Amino acid sequence: MAAVSDKDARQVFFEAALEVVAEKGYAATRMDDIVRRAGRSKGGLYHHFRSKRDLFMQLFDSLLDDMREELARGLRPEASPVETMRHTFQMFTGMLENGRLGRALVEFFVVSLGDQEVRVQLAARYAEIVELQRALIVVGMERGELRADLDAERVAWAFSAAGDGLVFVLLSIGQEARVGQALTDYFELILRSISA
């Protein structure tokens, strides 16, 4: 039998955690629930994650890794900032079309309201993505793809926060099926409004 890589084992636990949280909610989910759903050992789970909070922070980080890479790629001289933003938004939308992921992330963000450590960690990661978007917007302005009169930081925050807010509202009112199209429409509207 082939050995399971650390990355593969972590992914199994991520998927199990998403399934359990989608069913029970973040607060009611226990590490034992995740172990049972994953069909793995408790030692295996704790080898990779110190706690449920650590598991979800690592899950959040793994999702952001692809977005960071894509946004950074858009800063290269041969890249189009507008097309990079469009592709990044499509990635984000694709991730959230998995309803379990969207629900789990919304619940984890809500947890941050009462957990200062989670709040600090999420704020740092969010600021990093917003900064990459801001840099991409500045490059787009310099290359003439985006309007020259933009406040790049405000636009970057609007992209991130308003998009996440749209997801939160739609999931909260049971409109999961609308998330993909609503995000696509939102991002295209914003891109049109800031394009040169």
C-alpha cells in the first residue's frame, strides 16, 4: 500500500471537517467527529493540527495560497492586471460553489468575533490579500487598463469585503444556489466600473 503524503492526509481532514461543519455547525463540531468522518486516527489528526481552530486556519491558508499565487502572477510585466483579477475572482467563485466550504468559512469568520487569536490571524491574512489586490490595481492603473483616478486601496477593500459580504448574506438566507452567479455579476460590474 502506498504511503499517504502529508498533503493528502491534510486534505482528507479538510474535507471531513467541511462535511461535519456543514451538518453540525462549527461550534458543535468536535475533533472526534472529524476523525470519524475522515476514517483516520486521532493521532493522525493531531499530527497535522493542534486544534479545530488550527485546522480551520490551515484550511483558510491553503485556500489563500492559490489566490496569492494568481495575484502575484498578475504583477509580472507580461500579465494583464484586469485578466488576473477576473481569473482570481473566478477561482474564488469556484471555491465557494462548494456550499460546504462557503458555510464553513462563514461560520469560522463568525467565530472570529469572539476569539481574539482567530481575529488577529484572519486580519493578517485578509490584509495580505487586499495588499496584493491593491498592488495589482496600481499596476493596472500604470498600464492604462484601469482608470487613473482610482484609490487602489479602497477598491481592493471593496472587492474583498463586499464580495465576502455577498456570500455571507446569500448563505445566511439559504440562497446557496445563487452564490456563483451573484459573485460573477458583482465582480464583472466592479471590473467594468474601474476599467479605463
